[in-house]
Amino acid sequence: MHDTVDLEDRGLPSVFVATVEFVSGADAQAKALGAEASAVYVEHPIQDRTDEEMKGIADLAVEGVVRAIVERQ
């Protein structure tokens, strides 16, 4: 999250990706940093996923990531 804030402060639109398990934690962290962070949340958990499963999760998330970056510009 800190890197996202740093990039935003430099005028670079950014978005972070986390699992749905961390929505409230990410919101709290963003508020603590005074940030309006864009986020895309994916299914949880991701540890112990196969490469193929991770590719599927990424495929589902990429549209949201691109949309969030474009909207930040």
C-alpha cells in the first residue's frame, strides 16, 4: 500500500491487488495513510494455488486493474 501511495503522490496512477480477506485491512491502511487507493480484490486464499489457478485469478483481475488505472488518470 505504501508504494501505491508513493506512486500516486508522484502523479502515477496505480492500483493494488489483494484478496477479499483483506478488504477491511486495506481500507484501514488507506485511511491511516490519507490515501484514496484503488484496489482490485481477488478470491482468497491464493497461497498453495497452482500456476494454472493463479493465471485464472489474474485473468479475472486484469480488466479491473486496467479500468482502475484508466479511471485514475
